[in-house]
Amino acid sequence: MREDECKRNEFVDDLRSAFDLSVRDAGYYARYTKKMTLIENALSKPAKSFYVSFEEGARRINAIEKTGDCGKIKDLNAQKYKDLHREFVKLREKNPNIPTLALIQMAINRPAPRFYIKPQTAALILNRNIK
């Protein structure tokens, strides 16, 4: 299985887990809560990683290092790469002797502050992947 397929499967599983946790957190009131509200709560929970390939992460971090912005990427994807770059910078400051490519891989695998997709997209993914 390719790296991007593995990341996608991992992402879907983690999104499902975050949604289930959101439902559990709502407890009794979950049945009276709109599904989109539960999804929004799930999306605001920390994600296990940034769910990007090494190549994509390296390309975006390099672009931000050179230009200071994400280029043509907008909204949540831009925020994802800014947060990824922030993690990279923290790691680089703490570990100046580790090679840059290793730091990029470490940053990609660190927990992300949230899931970087719109609630409507998450609803489609969750509905498609009901177990």
C-alpha cells in the first residue's frame, strides 16, 4: 500500500474515533444534538498527525521557509501547513543537530491541533465509511 493510501486510511479511522469520542462526550444529549454539531466538535479535537506525505510536507515547509507563506493554498490547508511549519521550527530549535529531513518527518508525525477539513467533507467521509 502506498504512503498516501495508508495516511488516508489512518485519517478516516482517526476521524471516526474523534467523532465517536464527540458522541460519548455529549452523553445522553447526543441523540438530541445535530450531527453537524457533533462533527464540528470532533474536528476541533487534536488529530494524531498531520496526515501528509513526507514529500508534500517537505515541499510545503520548504516553501514557507523561503517565502513565508503557503502560496496558492487557502483556508484550512494553509492553516495545516502553517501549523506543520510551526512544529518543524520548534523541533529545529530543540534539536539543532538533527538533519532537516529527519525533523520534517518528526513534525509530520507529531499530533496536529485539529483535523483540517470542513464539517461537510467530514460528514461525507463519515457517512461513506460507516462500520
